[in-house]
Amino acid sequence: DTAVSQTPKYLVTQMGNDKSIKCEQNLGHDTMYWYKQDSKKFLKIMFSYNNKELIINETVPNRFSPKSPDKAHLNLHINSLELGDSAVYFCASSQVWTHQETQYFGPGTRLLVL
Amino acid sequence: DAKTTQPPSMDCAEGRAANLPCNHSTISGNEYVYWYRQIHSQGPQYIIHGLKNNETNEMASLIITEDRKSSTLILPHATLRDTAVYYCIVRSRDDKIIFGKGTRLHILP
């Protein structure tokens, strides 16, 4: 009974392609996030959505476009993939957008751009 | 930038208590201390958080010094499954989680 799920788990693609990663949470949370973990294992926030509205965009290239069709889903679409986009992408959610809310992370999507 | 400083790695014998230190000398009065961990190839997992008082849950205990400039995460009886990278995080003013490099904890059999 997965709380935060992501698909696909692995994604291997060529440079220049467009791809999407899907995220779903069944916790009834209002807020969802995308994080990127690079090869050096640094984990950085990319986006945050609260009730389907964008509240954080951490100077991510506009090739990355998050889409939240409803509160339970936050998908990440990436255009014109580059080698540097290779990383593990984690989706997360929290109950509300408040200071002390804990975040629950998905298992990650391992993206390799060739 | 992360607002915390942690040792890059630590070893602990299985069955013993693992004590992971964290310095956060610039913490503000309304900022919480959070601990997450990331087991290899998995997403980060919430462990515990606190403001001023010491906290305990089924996973760990959190000891925060009186001046709040440092804290210690205690895993009371470490097992091999506790091998992971442990992140100490101070929530920033705009509520982002900023992960630092963390401490890589090795539990030795």
C-alpha cells in the first residue's frame, strides 16, 4: 500500500527527447514536491505545488514543466533532455504547506540520458 | 546552502546506540530541527523533528542543546538496516527543506 508512488522507476532515453515522470500520493495531502538528486548525491528541491498551485520554483530550466491535474498527482515533464538531466528524481508530499509538516518521499525515478 | 554541519561518516557496532551529532549555530528561534535518512536506492525517510525540547518516537530520540545550536540523533539499538545517510535539516524561513551532505552511518556486524 504505497503512500507516494512514482512511475517509471527507471528511464533511459536519448538526448533531445521529451519524457514524463508521474507521481501519485494516496495520503490525502495538499502539497507535493519534486526533488532532484545528482550524481554527487546532493538532494535539491525543484518544485512545490499546494492544492494544484505552484508555490516553489527553484530556478529550474523551463524545459522542466510540472503539471498537477489534481491534488493527488504531480507529474514532471521534461523537454529536450540533456546529459546533465541524468539524476534520480524524487516526488514527495506533505499534509499542508506549513513550517513543521513532514514530507513523505516516493521511491525515486532513475533517469539516464545518453 | 544547508544551515547544518555534520560529520561525513560514522561507524557504530550493531546493537549499540548510534549518536549522530549536528551543528546548527545560526538557527532562528522559530526554526525546527528535522532528521531524515536515506537508505541506499530509496527515497528519504522522515525520522523525527523538534523545536526546543527533547523528542522521542519509535525510531529515535532527538536531543537539542539548551542554546539550540546543536543536536544529537540517537538510534538506541542500531541494526544493519539502519545503515544509511542521515540528514540533519533546519527548516528555512520559506519552508523549503535544504538537504546537506549528511552523515553516512555504517553499522558494523
